[in-house]
Amino acid sequence: MAEPKFHFETIPLPLNDGTFVDLATEADQRWLRLEQSAYRAAGNHYSALYHLKDGRYLQVKYQVHRWDGKGWMWSHSEVGFGEFHGQPQVVHPLYAAGVLIEWQEALPEDLRNARAEAMKPKPELPPRPLSHWCARNDRFEGRRITKPDKPLLVKVVLQELLYFAVEFLLVVRRGFKRCEHDEQCLLFLESQLNKRYYVDPEKWVGDRDTVPPASFRVTELPELKDATGVRFAIDRLSELLKPVIGKNSAFWVPLADPDLPTAAEAEAFPGEVDALLPDLEIAVGELQKAVNYWIEKANAPAPTPPPAPRRVLKEPSKDDFTAYRVWAATGATHDVVTETLAKVHKIIRVRGTVTKMIKRVSDWLEAGNVLPPLPARQKRSKPMDPSKIDMGKKQGKGKANDDDEEPENK
């Protein structure tokens, strides 16, 4: 079966260092590995390793879709357009040798020599102090910038940091070991301590007079500006773990890296971590106390504001109180109140004046005053009983009643 040809082999290919390479003219050997995708439509994954004429090795990871735009499957030799998995990069010869060994390919002579040179026993050097790896931790501090897809919650960030700190403390209490679980606990804690968060300029809550930074650490959060206890505890824990974090990361460097710990240094690493237990207990305890106090303070209800001082207002007039009583008793509009005042109470005002009259009384009541009592009604004399009125003798023409005197005989 013919070897597949890729489109990117016919054009200048950009590298991770900003340069370009033309594989058609600069590469003299290629190793290729095909990895079938779990999903048929996803296509094929190719991992390619190129040897350049100048002695460098280039690694490319490429994905090609199985179907073209018309529904036809690509043939093995006619590789369609796809996409890179990561940018093509020049790798170390020892890394290239490891890739070919994993693919069960024969190593070229230059890789065999480089691997043999790296595996030669080196003279035993005196173990370097733990502080030697502090500078290595500084290289990676702040390189990972997190861009959350939702607003950052400071409470959640502090709780996650405290959780990983307590988890690592429990590991050190039982004895740190160079195993995957213990090393992962240290890596997770290092990630929380050195993580930097992306700043959205439109949602920046800090000082508006200055340009917001591109990113910031957890101790630089504007919400923790006044939380000196939290920032001090985080800085103390970060400074305490800086050497062990740097040395732990050195176990994954290539064989030719001078920072690679020796066998004696690797054997002494668990004991160096366990020696930090007394200081680690204090640092994690201070962090827990400071974080819990900050969260408790943040969740506390806002204090009740003191009552506003009573305003000294001029007492409204009698007509003002009348207008307010009519409005409060009826719930009518100010237009209706104006008509009622004119018809019933003989108080003739325009609508705007009635509105001001009602507002004066409302402000008077809001200031803590009370409505004056209603004026007492004037007592009217009761009408006299008609039976008690002496009307005298009836005079005039008409038929006499039985009670009247008998008429004289003519």
C-alpha cells in the first residue's frame, strides 16, 4: 500500500519557534503512525515524525476526516485536508528516540548514539539542597491563565484552594511517597497557588482610574484587597512549598536536562517533604482560619442602617389636612379629590395645588407626626315637642270643634 501524502508537506510549515520548514525539500526521512478514531465520521489520526537534513526532528499530529464534502471516502493514498492537533514542533533527540521505541521502529544511528550517551553513568554529584529547585518553580509560576466561562466567584476559588491544601496535608501526615496519587495532590495544590485568572476589562471591579491587568493571581483579586489575613496565609503556604513543587516538576524533564534529580536526590525527596509537616500544619491552619473568617464575614447580613433623623417640617394647614383625609378615605384620583373639595368642603383649588397639599401632609406623616383630631361638630338644639307649644285659642271662621264653647242663642 502506498504511503499517504499530506497537503501540508507541499507548503511551508510554520513551527512553534516562529520559523518555517519545507518538508518536501528539508526532510529526508519520515515515520508515520495511523490511529483509528473511535467514531467513524471523525476520521483518522496521524502521528508523524520527520528527520530534517540539519539533524533536527519534527513531530506533527494531524487529523483527516474520512469523508469528503460529497460523501465519498478518502483513499489511503489520497489524504484529504484536515487539522493539526497542536502546532508542529521540533523535539529533543531523546524524545524522538522514545517515540520510535514506542512505535517499535529501528533507531537511526544518531538517535542510538544520543541515547547511549544519555544513559552513560555520570559521576556522582553531591546532593543539591532543596532550595536549588526554587528557581525552577519560578519559571512556571503564572504561566497558566484561566479564562472562566462564567463570572469568577472568589468564595469558590478560596474553598478549592483550601480543599487541596488540606488534602496534601493529610498525605504528608501519613507519609509522602513518590506515587501517582501523592504527586498529583502536590500538583493540584501547585496549580491553585500559581494559577492566574484572565481579566475581562468590561467587568473589572477594581480601580477605574488605572488600566486593569491582563491577569492576576488569587492574592491579587480586588475582593481580597482588605483581606490581609487571607493573602498572608496564601503567600506563606506558597513560599513554604516552592522548593518541593519545583523539585517535583523536575522529575518529568528530559534525560539531558541538568535539573533532572539524581537517584540520591529522588530517594531523599519523600523525606524532604515529610520534614515540612510542622510548618505545613501551621500554614494550612492559618489558611483555614483566614478563609473561614472571610467567608463568614462575606455571608453576614448587612448591618441595619440607623433610623433617619426626624425632619422638622412646618405643620400643614387645615385645608391640607382636609384634602389628605378626602384622598386617603376615598382612594380617588387627584382630579376627583379636587371636585370633592369644591362641592362638599367649599375649598376651591386647582389640581396641581391639591397634589401639593396632599404631598405636604404625606411628608408630615413620614417625619413621624400624626394627623390632628377632627374638629368637633357644633351641637344643635333639639326641636321643641309640638304638643308642648301653647298656640292659644283658635280664631277665625270655620266650624267649631266639640271642645269649643256653645254658640249664643240669637
